[in-house]
Amino acid sequence: MVDILIIGSGPAGCTAAIYAARAGRSVKIIVGDQPGGQLTTTSLIENYPGFPEPISGQELMDRMRLQAENMGVNMESDVIKSVDFSSRPFVCLGESSIFYESKAVIVATGAGAKWLGIPSETQYRGAGVSSCATCDGFFFKNKDVAVIGGGNTAVEDAIYLAKFARSVTLIHRRDSLRAEKIMQKRLLEHPKINIIWNSQVEDIIGDGTRVTGLQLRNVLDNGESSKAIDGVFIAIGHKPATEIFRSKLDLSDEGYVITKACSTQTSVTGVFAAGDVCDPIYRQAITSAGHGCMAALDANQFLE
Ligand code: NDP
């Protein structure tokens, strides 16, 4: 039994843990299946205050984790597979078959990559289809790759992949990007990166074992074309990791945990949420960290 169980180890979870431990609470973080969360799959972070030089997502999360551990936070390498919030103490069951009891819970499970939803994407996942440029980019040294999407992730991935690949083609369904202007400028000026505008991926083509190309459709004139590539990185956004909270917490139509206005309180008293799992708008490392702080303060006040 701990005072506060935190589910998730990204910026929200780690910051919540640091604040809760400093308030004198016993705290356990259930690390989840992606220790450190999504930030560990991004390349360089240039907009986290306090780091004037770019820092890798992995290093930033290693530091947050160490800071939490230095405060006495217990990190548990487990993945929560079901929760019982019907009575207190709350009980969360891990894949390890361990039952974790706590007086309060902070849900900080973040979000996972969205996929296009075409069958060939599943068929070739790990054989040329990826959602993680920093994990898999190295395998495409001197190859031709495509990145799908027009947000910060897609643009960052394209620039990162251009370090290894022979060529990078960014394919976007509209004629303008939603990524930050500074990132757009770097992308547009990069000699190895081309952009195909107004186009959707209709199919991922392969030889049965590996990806060899893409079938594209122009959304303006419906024209079909194909593009030979060795790998495709899907960077079309994220969806909240809330499967285990269905029917346990109030969720929005898009699956985000609903919290009360100006609070991290969920629909169950004593259960709080922070970070990308409840934020469809800002979704930044720094806003997640701030949100984690708020959840720890709310949980501490609840326990008091
Ligand atoms: P976004 O939601 O910002 O962008 C998703 C992109 O994918 C959009 O361009 C969207 O197109 C496109 N898209 C969505 N669905 C489809 C589909 N089915 N087919 C084709 N294209 C599709 O997601 P990101 O992951 O890029 O970013 C998420 C958040 O994380 C943002 O707030 C971003 O700012 C932040 N982030 C910040 C970073 C940083 O600060 N260093 C780095 C990475 C992310 P359309 O534009 O037409 O909607």
C-alpha cells in the first residue's frame, strides 16, 4: 500500500512523483511498457526551459527519473492491465499479477502513435513500417524513406531520418504543415528532403517480406501515383492510452480522460490525471510536467 500510485513514467508521471515525494507521501510509479514515455522516441528537444543546448528526449527522461528516485520514489517495471476504482484503497493489477494498493492514483499513461489503419501497414510493421524514427532510423542508412504527416513529429522525424537516409519524402494530406515555423524552415531548406503535398497513402506496397513502395492518391484530383521507397514512418499524431480506464473513468469521445475545470480531478474522487492522457490540445513535455505537478498537489490535498 502506498499513498499515491502513479501510472506512467513520462514527464507528467515523473514530475508528479517528485512533488508528491517532497510532500512526504509514499509514491510508486508503475513505469509502463515505454519507460520514460513518448519523449524517449523523439530526437532532440530544444524547447524545454533550462536546457539552452538541445537535449535528447531519452536523456531528459533519464534525468527526471533519477530526480524522482533521489526523492525516494519507487519505480516498478510493470504494466497495469486493469484497475478497480470502485472502492478505496484503489487496486491496480499489473501484468506481473501483482496487485498495487493505494489511497490515491495519478493516471499519467500518455498517448501512443496513431496508425493509418490499412492492412498492409500491419503486415509490414517492423519490415519497413515504423512509428519511431529514433528507434528505427538507423536501419535505413543510404535508403529512400517516406514520412507521413504534417505536424511537429513528422517534420522532426524527416529531419532526423535525413541524417541516415539517401532521401526523405514527406507526404502530407494538405498543402500546409502544422509544425512550428522554425521546424518548417529547416525542413523546406533541407537538400535531402522532398515534400509531396495533398496526398494520402492508399496502400503500402511490398514484396512479401519488406516494403518497396507506396500507392498514393492526390486528394485534389483523385489522381493515383506510386513512389518507390524502402521504409515508411507514420507520424500522424497520437491517441490517449486509456483502454484500461473505459467504464472506470469518464472519457471524452476521443478517449481522453476528462478532468474537472482547473483541476486534475477525474470522475472518481481520489483519482487524478495529468499529461497527454487528458490533454488533446497542448501536448508538450513542459505542459505535461506542469500538469504532473498539479496532479501531485491535488492528490496531496485530497489525502490531507
Ligand atoms: P499532430 O496532431 O500535431 O499532427 C498530426 C499530423 O498528421 C497532421 O499534420 C495531420 O494532418 C496528419 N494526419 C492525421 N491523421 C492523418 C491520416 N489519417 N492520414 C494522413 N495524415 C494524417 O501530431 P504530432 O504527433 O505531430 O504532434 C503531437 C503534439 O506533440 C503536438 O502538440 C506537437 O506540437 C507536439 N510535439 C512537439 C515537439 C517539440 O516541441 N519538439 C515534437 C513533436 C511533437 P492535418 O494537418 O491535415 O490535420
